[in-house]
Amino acid sequence: VLVVAAVLAARRNRFYLAGLAGMLAAMTRFLGVLVLIPVGLEYFSARGEKRFRVDRTTPSLALIPLGMIIYFGYLWRLTGNPFAYFTAQAGWHKQVVGPWYHLVRWLTSGAFNGEVLFDLGVVVFMVALLVLGFRLVRRSYWIYVLAYFLVLLSSTNLLGLSRYCAGLFPVYLVLAALA
């Protein structure tokens, strides 16, 4: 809801509201900071010829990464480690890898159990939506989904991949356009 609110506010040229909603999104979920992509692209698109000129709305974009900084500060205060989120991910056997890691692993291992087939199905579905969505949704939305999806694929464990992809609002815009 916060990501949609941020993008909608940006589309309506209400950049401080977009920054505030984006800041809250970044405070509630680490990947919420990626809303900076569509909000930033909408910001630069709305400014036209003045896109690189600083004005009173320019600081609104800084609110979004500020949300992530506040989240890390909260973790520091709570645990003594500002990067406790990443430490906790290790408990789920998650490490950062290249987004091609799973494709190589699937092709070389040959072991296709139910979990692997489900993950493969989600990846194929998302790639198909990205290809189809290239012309069906705003470019800022498409780039946001691409970046988010690549970050999700950059983990050694795809646990929750379908749940995270289900939260990407442009996916529903592509499906609606196809229907």
C-alpha cells in the first residue's frame, strides 16, 4: 500500500507525499527503498527540461533512503548491530549471489524436486510478465519490477519468492492489460 501510495503521489506531482510514503515503505521492509526507482523516474520525467536543476521538491527524493537509514538505526538501537537484518537472513541460509545463480544451479544439478519446480515456475512466470509488460506498463514501473526481481533472485534461498513477487503492483497491471 505504501509503495502504491508513493508512486501514485509521484504521478500526481506530489513529491513530498511520495517521499513520505516511500520513506515509510523503506522503514517497513528493506526492499521498500526500491520505490525510489519509480518515484525518481517519475520525478525526472515530470520536470522535463529542468530535470537536473535543484528546486524545493528535490529533497523529497532523499526521504526514501532516509527511511532505510532510520530502519538500520532502529536495528542498531534494538540489537547493537545496524545490519541485523542481514545477519538474520543467514539463519534462513540466505547469502547474496548473482541473479544467474539459480539458473546455473538448476541446469547443472538436474535435481528437480517440487520446491525447485515451483521456484522455476515463479521465475518463468515473472520473466514472461517482464517481457510482456515492457510495452504494457509505464517504464518506471517496469524498471522497478526488474530491479526488485533481480534483487530477489540474488539470494541463495528463494524461500518466499512467490510471496514477494505477489506484492509487486505492476504485475497486476500487466495481467489486467493482458486480460
